Amino acid sequence: MSSERPERHERPRLKPLGQPVVVTVRTDEHGAPTHVRLPGKTARRVETVRERWRIDDEWWREAVSREYLAVVLDDGRVLTLYHDLSEGLWYAQKD
């Protein structure tokens, strides 16, 4: 009989996102972001959109309607943006 413990498969730990900050986003004719400017920084070009998802929730209280995008900037950084569809503002989630 072996005294070794069976291997445990560890789940990746989820890291909560930080507080969002309002950003300036330039979009193309289809509404896709082409440039992002973080507060106090110069605008960066969006190289690609890696992922896109939408959240529509809590309609019975205060409605939340957001389109999230994981984008890759021209400097290689990955940034999570969301467009608040109720307010019309763009935000970046701080890591």
C-alpha cells in the first residue's frame, strides 16, 4: 500500500478586477474600439479584440447593460474594457 497522497487538481485562482476608470475610446463605423486613452496617458491603438461578451442584469432594480471587451493594445498590454450601454461611457477595469 502506498503512503503517497493522490494528486489534487488545483483550480486556478480567480483574481477580482479592480475599480473601473473612465477612459476615452475611439471607435470605427461598427462601434469597435480602435484607440483607447487611459487617464493621464497617450492614446494607444487597439491591435485586436480577443474576446467580447455582454451583461444585461438586474432589470428589476437598477438595470446593468454592459458590453465587455478584452483588447490587445499596440504595446502588447491586454486591457479589459466595458461600454456602459445605459450611460454611453467607456471604462477600463484595473487589474
